[in-house]
Amino acid sequence: MHRLRRSVEEAPIIDRDGYSYLVHPVSNCVPTLDPELLREIVVRIIRKAQLENVDKIVTPEAMGIHLSTAVSLMTDIPLVVIRKRGYGLEGEVALSKSTGYSESEMYINDVGAGDSVLLLDDLISTGGTMRAIVEALDEIGAEIVDIVIAIRKVGGEDALTGIGYPVKTLIDIEVGDGSVTIVDESGSDGATESAAGD
């Protein structure tokens, strides 16, 4: 996990109204996303994720798309993107999400009852977006096989407490005072499993 560790340690941090915002190639494509870093993360996600019997990879717009597209290409599992705009298609499900710095609506299409899904995303901070997605998928009747996040920012609010699904991460970090501290990078592949339901 050398590239991912180095990339988070070197990532700029900006203040957004008191919220420490990590600017990272994986979660912002700024600075430039190096293909070797992307490849490392995708391989580690594939090793970490439960892929058996997964019908669809589901990711929220926008920054989960590049990771999930690469995982889809490597595994031949179709990809569904939860969009920030509605299309009014039959079966479309709206959800409200709240993060540490914004609130908005998102829309799920092409996920139905009985679909087995792998949820992927680039970075999780408060967990507000992922909690809203999990609740919407549960309401739809989809089976959440696994949840994998590349980077988890810990410390502070954790909206994932009690969702009933473990959340696997590749690296857990704390952001504060203009720097990043690696909290957990355990395991032979540098992955960490955080039991959000505990």
C-alpha cells in the first residue's frame, strides 16, 4: 500500500467553513491521478471485496465512478452509478444525503429487489452519503453483499453506526492541523475492516 499511504500523507488539506477537507487524487482527481496509484487501489479493492454472487457494482456520483469502472472492467460485473440528478425512469428511487459539508438528493436507477450488490466508493468521512444509500437499497430490497471504501476519514461523526453491514476500507486516516495521520493500515494487503454495525 505504499502509493496510497504516500498519496494521503502528501495530500493538501483545505478548510471549508471549519471542515478539514482532504484534496486527494482518488477523491478529487486533483492533484493528477497517477495510473499506478489507481491500479494499486483497484487491485486491493478486488482482493478485499466479496465478489461471489454480486450482480452489480453500485457507486455514488461522482468520485466513486473511476474506481468502480476499473473494478467493473477487471471483474466483468456491471456498474450502476447513483446520480445527483433524476431522470424520471420507471423504478427510480430518490434519496436524501447529508455530509459534513452539504445536503442534496441522489437517484438510484436499475437496482431492484433481489439484486446482489457491491457498494464501492472513494472516500468516506461522516458516512452520511453511504448511510442514505444503504437505507435506500434496503428499502428497494437489494442484497448488499459488501461495502468497500478506498479511504476512510475517522474521528468525529459516524453516520454508519448501526447500519448492520461491515464497511471494509483500504486505509483509515485522521485529518487535522493541516496534516494526515494514518490510523489503520493493517493486514497483509494493507486493508482494514471497520465494523460499522458495532
